[in-house]
Amino acid sequence: MKVFLRSFGCQMNKLDTNLVANSFLQAGFEFTEEIGEADAVLINTCSVRNHAEERVLSLLGHLKHIKKTRPQIVVAVFGCMAQRLKEDLLSHEAVNIVCGPLQIPELVSLVSKAIEKNTKLTAVSNDIRHKSLPEDSDRLDDFEYSYDSAEDNLPAQAYVRVMRGCDKFCSYCVVPYVRGPEASREPAKIIAQIKKLADSGIKQVTLLGQTVNSYRYDNFTFADLLYEVSKINSIEWIKFVTCYPKNFDERIFKAMVDLPTVCRYLHIPAQSGSDKILKAMNRGYTCSQYLEIIDKAREIVPDIAVAGDFIVGFPGETDEDFQKTIELVEKAQYKNCYIFKYSPRPGTRADDKLADDVPMEVKKQRNIELLAVQEKISAELNKSFIGKTVKVLVEGASKKAHLDKADKENVSQLIGRTAGDYIVVFDGSENLAGQFVNVNITKASALTLFGQIN
Ligand code: SF4
């Protein structure tokens, strides 16, 4: 049986996709890149932005046509959009299976059943905000333990979920309604999983949570977890995403200083520089409280690399509010920023209560303007690396050609990242993928450092 797999969305989704792919491989399925020869099509979906859902619907439209000539093909939609739309999605002509993010351990058996009986099946949480039963958490933990591995195309690197769900209810965000309540995994299970990954050759783990710094299992905190993970031999770099800028435990920064394996990288979304907009977003902090966290981080870890996220064009965002966001970006001196145009998500408080009153043209303009501000900052920061040597974990051959490509045969242009998550491009042999190398930086753009292996 052949399976075609597509994935949309964040790192949490990439991790789920990887687990699902391994579960199908171990069940004897093969993977194909040709949708036309697949017996089953699996689509991992994202609901965070409207655009991600539109792409899934367009793929389903394509599959509807394919099914006219190959009606036996089984299409399974899983992840956040499946949980959000439930039966509505099952009524789509192309869809056979709708499976929520908490039901992914059942996917192999759902697909096998649908192939055998050519039926429609659904497995979603009826009350997603209901706290999981211990047996459900155990089932998900066992699934993670059994099927984790290096990330696709990222040798020696793995994502490890440390918590599920979210309880923050930011007014624009659909995650609490599709991934359920916040639940931290038992430390012993996380450690056992990372030890297993380390034994299989993993050198970098990225600990994942929607608000990873809120991790807490009884009295065991996220900082405690960092100290425990750092004891695992052969895990050389520990990264974590994403942090929530409230009740930030300073011990996390102290761990970065104490423990050489904890990377000095902090991804901490601000979303807006205007207190009025932050309040409407229900973020629970002010701009100055946010900056205090960054100041504290830099006081304890002077060379920490900080990345941010912003939403532009949130309901009610005036030019003055946007100006405050620009000022925050200038003050924060991020290494890079992810900037999104607000799009209302059905079922969220912002969609219910606030008019999407910033015209798309204005959203686009603000996006461009903020990106330009950030690019200037990134270019300056990146320039300061010229002449220095950085340690890089090699990801593999760069997919796109960059500046300075050597024309030597047998030498590829490689891409990798530093502990601070800076992207580095350099020439080298592809068998360096998954290894650490030292690179002398000779050139820098706003997005990339360029150099030569030492
Ligand atoms: S913290 Fe806010 S933005 Fe992040 S997942 Fe939770 S509700 Fe969504």
C-alpha cells in the first residue's frame, strides 16, 4: 500500500507528521511522491491562519477530481483543521477520514479500515477543552516514544513535545479550541524519549510547547527540565520554542549560562507594541513588561539571540498603534521576526466580538514596513559576525542557490544553523549533514551568514 503525505503548519505539526509517517512505515506502508499512484493520501492541517486552510481545501478540490477516476483512494485529513471542522469536513466529497490531533495514534488503523471497507470514518474530540484522561495521555506518550526520530531532512535533530495544548486564550488564536487544555508531560517520559533519541544519533533536541516556559509537572518546572535534559550524554544542543512573555522564570536564563548544551536562543512573540492592542488580544502583559523580560535575558545572558512574532492589522490597530510596534521592534533588537497579517479565525473571541476593520491594503503595507525595519536590524546584527567563527549544525545541501556558490565539482552549498538559530551557508561535502562544523563568516545579508569551513 502506498501513501502520499502532505503537511501544513507549525513545528508542532511537523512533529506530528513525522510521528504519523513513522507509524505508517512501521505498519508496512510505503511512501510515494506521486499522488496518482497512492492508495491513501494523508493531509496534516493547520488552522492558525485562513491561508493554511485554503491550501488544504484547494488540495481537496484536486483530490475530488482524482477520485473520479480512482474512487478507491482513501483521503485522511488530520490535525487542527480536522478537529475544528469535524463532520463538516467529512461531508467533503474527497474526504474519507477526519482525525483530530489527539487521535493520531489511531490513523493507521482508520486508514486500513477505510481501504478495506471504502467507508467514511471520524475520530475527533467531542469536548476538546475537557482535560485528557490519564489513559489518553499515556496513549499519546507511547505513540511519541515509539515513532519519534530525526526530523525529515534534518539529520541528527529531533523535536520533542514537552506539553500539549494551551490555556492562554489569546483572542485571535484557535489553538486552545483545537489542541485542548495545557498539559505537561511527565518528566521521566520526556527524559526516556530523549535518551532513546540520543542513542539513535540525535545531537540536537528542540523542546516544543505552545507556551513552553509554562511547563510544569507537579513542582517540576521548565528550568528543572533543562537541567535534567542537559545530563543526557551526546545531546549537544537543547533548543526550545515557543515562550510566552508572562511569568517568565529567570532560572531558564540561568540555565543557559550554567549549561553549555542549552542554546542561547529565545523565541518570544510580542504580537504588538501597543498596550491597547495587547489588551484586545488578551495577551496579559504590557509592552514594558515584555521589554523587561528581554532586558533581564540580556542582563543574565549577554549574547542571547532573541526572535519575535508580530501580528499587524489586528482589529482597531491605528497608525499610532502600529508606530508603537515599530518602536518595540527597534528597542528589542531581534535577530529576526516573524510577521503575520491578522486574519480572523472562526470560533475565536476576536472573530466573535471585533470587526476586522483594518483594510487588507493597510495590513500589507504595515507588514512590508515592519519587515523593512527588522531587516535593517538583522543586517546590522549579522554584519557583526563577519570575521568571527561560529559553530554550526549542518542540515544538508541548501535547496536554493545563494551568493558565492563555488563552481567546484563534488562540493555542495550547505546550510546549517548556529546555537542562536542564525542561518549559515557555506561550501562543503553533503556527508557533513548532521555534524557540527566551525565556519568562518566572511559575508552577511539580513537573512543569512556566509562563510567557509575552518
Ligand atoms: S499562547 Fe496565545 S497565541 Fe499561543 S497558542 Fe496559546 S492562545 Fe494561541
